[in-house]
Amino acid sequence: MPWPAALLPLAADVPDAPASVKEAQESVTEAASFIEQNWATWLSIGLRILLIVVIAAVIRSAVRKALTKLITRMNTSAEAVEGTALGGLLVNAERRRQRSEAIGSVLRSVASFLILGTAALMVLAALKIDLAPLLASAGVAGVAIGFGARNLVTDFLSGVFMIMEDQYGVGDKIDAGVASGEVIEVGLRVTKLRGDNGEIWYVRNGEIKRIGNLSQGWATAGVDVQVKPSENLSRIREVVKEVADAMAKESPWDERLWGPVEVLGLDEVLLASMTVKVSAKTMPGQQFAVERELRWRIKESFDAAGIRIIGGVPAPEEDEEAPADPSASVAAPSALANPASPQSLATAPIPPPAGPRITK
């Protein structure tokens, strides 16, 4: 069947077969030559990048494992000390755990940033990329972010130094200026406190200008005892010493008292009373319980010894009678004593009317 003339290709449309093959051969030859000339460089760059990535990953993994092992060892030592006497207070396991976790998190983040950042810069340098504009742009961006988030940076840096210096921890009673209470959580940006009434305060670390830690070191329990000025001071000292010796031998006061109970002497002498100052060094946070127990025991011992404790208002003497009031025997003045007074005139009898009386 003959093909229509319109469907037959024109002679001009048929490509030159030998020329196309020759151009393709030249392109393949040039590509092969380019690959042959540069494959060593590409392979070297690829192996260098692979080596950089592998080394960075290995170093990062080793550093993170070492930090994790160090934190675990710190927590284990804290748990071992917690079971000993005074260990629950001096080395709080939860406090040590949170502190070590926070420090470990910061160290892991810093280590990862340094290692991966250095590896990224080495990879870019291996690819023959100019790092000067990139570093300049990163510096400008860092300055802008620093100005925009300066409060966040301040809170973070303050939290890092507070944790590393162990200024306070979980379970401590602190006064942070803007709020006070017991620390229930320590973070890198915010510290959480529970107030005396049960409220929870969220305090930014950058806002804390001063910290008063009431749970570190030791505390002082002070008791003021007011007695009559006629009491024997030597007898008072002996009774207080007996109370202190008995209290120091009983549990749990034998652990809460870190020093002997001392009678410091007379703190105040008045006409109706004198104040004896009693003091003792205690575990931090236990001074109020020790004060209450001391008052209880001193009151019982003084009652048994016949030593009278008085309050702020002087009590009247039991053996002295109150003087009689001289005005009690004098009657109050009466208005009827004066016959010209209105009261006397009003009570006078009515005189009979003048003139004759009409009767039936």
C-alpha cells in the first residue's frame, strides 16, 4: 500500500546520522575525560567529608556517654549518703539529682554544639566554600538575637551559675527577695518555690539579685523565758541544764541538736519581770521545732521546781491585798441637798389655793 505524500518525511528533516554519532561520541569522550581528571578530587573530598562526619559522631557519642556515666555516678553516691545519719539533710538525693541532671544537660548541649559546629565548618571548608561571609552573617544574626532575647540569655546564664555554684537546691528554704519559700524545682531559666501558704512561685533566675539560704550550714534556736525578778538565777540555770541534758539524749532531738543548749544570761531586767535567754545550735530548718520543744520542757520543769513564768503583762501579787478605794465610802453628791435647786423645788408639795372653797 503506497504511503501518502504528506506522511513521507522530507529529505531535509532526516538527520545526518554520521554527524550525530560523531557529536555524541565527542560528548561522551569529554565527559569521560572530565570524570577521569576529577574523580580523584571528588573521591578525596567525599572521603574527607565522610571521615569528618564519622569522627564527629564518634566524639559526640563518647562525650555524651562519659557525661551520662559521670552523672549516674554522682546520683549513686548521693543515694548512698542519703541512708546515713543526717544524710537526708546534708546531701539530698533529689537535689543532687536535679543539679547533676541540669549540669549534664548543659554540658551535653555545649559539647554537641561545639563538635557538630566544628564538623559543619570543616565540611564547608572541604567543599571549597568561602566561610568569611557565612561567619560574618552568623555574627550579625547572633548579635541581633542576643539583643532581642537578652532577658532569656540572662535567665539562662544566671541559672547555670546558680546550679554550678550550688547556691540552693530542691528542699532548701530560701529568700529570693521577690519571693520566699521551699525550692521544689530548679531549672536553667525558672526556679519554682512553694510559699508558706501553699502557693507556688515561678521566679526567673535573672530577676534574683540576692539569695538567703535558710537550709545550709546550721540554724539557731532561741527561747526567751520571763520569770519574776525575785527568782534565783543559779536555780534557773540548773533547771535549764537538766532540761537540755535530758533533751539531748532523746531521739530525734539528739540529731537535731548540733550543740549544747546554753543559757546566755539575762537579756532584759524590768521591775516586774526579767528575761533569761536560752540558745542552741540546730540542724538547718529544725530550729522552730527545737524552740517549741524547749519551751514545753522548760515550762514543765519550772512548774515542778516552783519557778514561776510570767507573761508580758505583770501579774498581781497573790499574797498582797488590794488597797481599799477611799472613795467607795463617800456617797455621791445629791441635787436634793440644795433646797433652791430645781430638783428640790420640783419635789416640794403644792401649796393650797388662796380664797374661799366652794363645797356642795
